[in-house]
Amino acid sequence: MEIVRMTREHTELLAELEKLCFARPWSQKALLDEVDNPNAYFVTAVDGDIVLGYGGMHCACKEYYMDNVAVFGHHRRKGVGSAIVEALAAEAKRRGGEFISLEVRPSNAQALRLYTRLGFAEEGRRRNFYSNPTEDALLLTRRF
């Protein structure tokens, strides 16, 4: 497995992955917009020509916000998500970031275990942040 910068060629398949993973998926156009966005850093996990998953983040004033991390179901529990999150955190730190944060559903126990294991800690809650179904978001942060 290798973590590479997301390219235009990845976006069609990643838009399909978004539909599988999220109630409000990003479109291929939204993903394409991030390829050349200087305030964004998106990566794709690949094994040769096979796309395993992806993740991305945005930066404002040395503060990094992880947007999405998604892995195709048949590639989960193989370290792909961890590798994506670690690649994003390493890039945020390399760029002089003070921290990286994200929102996650409290009901997403698998993601919560992953983020906690990778050094993220709960720093807040956003009430009714998610829809379909309505749910709070836990704000998790990893400080550098």
C-alpha cells in the first residue's frame, strides 16, 4: 500500500466511495476542486492500480481540519484508514500546523477507536451537526 496525492484520475471512483460511506457525499466535481486547491491536501491510498480509500484536510492559519476519511469496505481493518490519517497528520505537522481536528459521529465506534488510538482526544461537541440521521458530532483534536 502507498499513500499518494489525490489526482484527477482518482476522483470518479472516490465520488462513488463517498456515496457508499456518507449520508451527504461529496460529488466528483467537489473532489476535483480540491486537487489544485492550495489550502487543501488530499491523499489516496493505493495498492498498485487499486484504490483503497482516501482522505483530505484543509488549512487555515496553521490549523488543520480533516474533512473525510473513507475506505472501501473490503479494504477495511487492514490499516488503510490509519495510514491515511497518519499521512494527513504528518503533512499538517510538516507544514507547521499547531493541530489537526475532525468531527465524528458518537455512534461511529470504529472510527472513534481509530482516532483515539492515533492520538486524537475529544475537545468538544457540535449539537445536531449531522443529518440522516440527526446526531451530534464529537470534535476530536490531535495537537503537535
